[in-house]
Amino acid sequence: MQLQPGEVLHIGGEASVQFEGERALTFRLIRVDQRSTYDGWLWLEGYVLDPTGTALQRRRIFVRREGLRPAIG
């Protein structure tokens, strides 16, 4: 999955255990941090969205690339 600014992602338990179940996020990507980290993991910066697509909070999150999914909606 090629990540692009403006993309809306579902961040769930596959991306990181901290986002399992009720803690899953809908996340609009601003940027991918280019700093080196663990193999297969990324720092993402973006906005947590509510069900209507309104930005609620700006966050930086640490996730597994292979666990990222496009948001359906």
C-alpha cells in the first residue's frame, strides 16, 4: 500500500494492539515520518476523524505498515 497525504485509513488491531476493538481509529494521513524505525513499522501523522469525517484530534501514531487498511465509507 502506497501511503499518500489525504488518504483516510482504518487503524485497528492489525496495525497495533493499542488500536484493538473499540479503540480503532479512522485516520486522515498528513505525512509518513521518514525516520528509521523497526522493520515494517511507521510513524504516521494525521487527524483522527469522527463518523462524519470531521477532524477531532491531530496525532502521531506508531503502526505496522501491513496492518493498515483503507477506510470504507
